[in-house]
Amino acid sequence: MYSLYANVIAGGVLIGIVYALIALGLTIMFGVMRVVNFAHGELVVLGMYIGYLLWLSLDITPVMAVPLSAIIMFCVGYVLQIGLINRFIRRPHHAQFILFIGLALIITGIHMLVFGPDARSIADPSSFETYEVFGLRLDAVRLYGAAVALVMIALLLLFLRYSSTGSAIRAAADNQTGAQAIGLRVNRLYAVTAGIGVACAGVAGTLISPIFDTQPYLAGELTLLAFIIVIIGGMGSLMGALVGGILIGVSESVAALLINPAMKAMFSYGLMILVLLLRPQGLFGVKQR
């Protein structure tokens, strides 16, 4: 019995790390630009379709498809920000909400038009492989996905902390007017930020494409999942996204084992409500004054 629970928790941690990458894309855009991307789940699904298409056409496993997925999704985010979202940065929040909801509907419509409503699954032999690590039997797909997600998160943290562009992004996030005053091209920095956020969503989608069947209407569930993680971890906190993702992954896995797989979302909502009651700013969020 102990080994069963340990395996379930380990699996929850692994999928939770990938969930954290999904939430990271949402929280970095909010932390820098103060916009809430309601089309985030649709972009994750786009990453899932990229993983599916590369597997179907080129027989590339989703893990191997990650670099190409990251490049494609970064370009998508960059172009969207330059061409559309920058025009709404200084508009009221309700205008931004309408923009992203409209964008979400358009992306879902494109998914439906191109791929149809049927679920697409990746039946690769590697999806059935397992590894034994410290007495735990871990799915290869989840293990690879968590490893790639951790590398992505670490690279992003290093980029923001030590690169000149990362420092400029942090400066624009702290004080937009001050950043403009010292000559930083804020709109271009916002485009890079959006590219990074969308790339995180797309890579996470590619990594989960062998785990969940890809279909257009999965987007709403993924957007809600990202919001729950960000609320638990704290809006704008990168560490909060990681911890929140792991907590949600473990809670869903334990709930699926103890109660019913269909009821796993109940634990996520309960955890979110508990955090809102005890620490409204999230576990790693900063209280607004």
C-alpha cells in the first residue's frame, strides 16, 4: 500500500512540474505587463497539436519536438504582442479581457476548422515505457516531461536574472515610465516577454500531448488550471507557479486514487479556496497596499 501511494504522489509531482510550466507562461505575462491572458489554454492546445503533427508526420517524439515547438510558439507570442496586444496594454482591463476572450474563440475556431472536434492521441511505444527510480515506477513520458520542464524553468530564471535583456524586462516590469526614460524599448521588451510566455505554454502542451488526447475544447480546462495554480502560488511569482503546479499535480493524483478520477478537480478547487481564505495573495505573492 505504501508503494502505491508513493508512486501516485511521485507521478503527481512529475505532472505538476509540467503544470507549473503552463502557469509560468501566464504569470510572467501578468508580472511584466499586467495583462491576464484568457487565451492561455488555447495556446497550450496549439502546442499539443504541434507535438501531435510532428509525431504524425516526422515520427518525432514530443520531447524531441520541444525545441521546434518553443521556436514556433515564441514567434507566435512575439507577433501577437507586436501586432495586437501592445495596442491594449494601456487600455482598461475590461477591454483587455474582451481582446483575450475573442482571441481564445478565434484560436479554438481555427483548431476546429483544421483538426475537427475529434480527439487526437499519440500512440508512440515510448508512451508505455516505465523506469524504476529509488523503488518507484515512473512513467517515461511524465519523467521526460518533468525533466524538460525543469530545464525550461531553470533557463528562464537564469535568463531573467543574469542576461541584459532579462534585466531590462525586470526593469520594465518594476517601472514602465522609468524604463522608457532611460531609453529601453518597452514595447519590444513586452513582445519578448509574450514570446517567452507563449513558448512556455506551447512547450508544456507539447510535453503533455502523449498524456492527454488533444482536442480543441481542452483549452478552457487548461486555462482554468493555469489560473488555479497562479492563484495558489501568487500572481507574478515564478517560484509560486512551480510550487502551485506541484501541489495541484499531487492533489489531483491523490484524489483520483482515493475518490474518483472524475472528482480530481474538486481537490484543486478546494485547495485554491483554502489558500484564498488563509493567504489571499497566494503562497509566494506580495500583499498589495
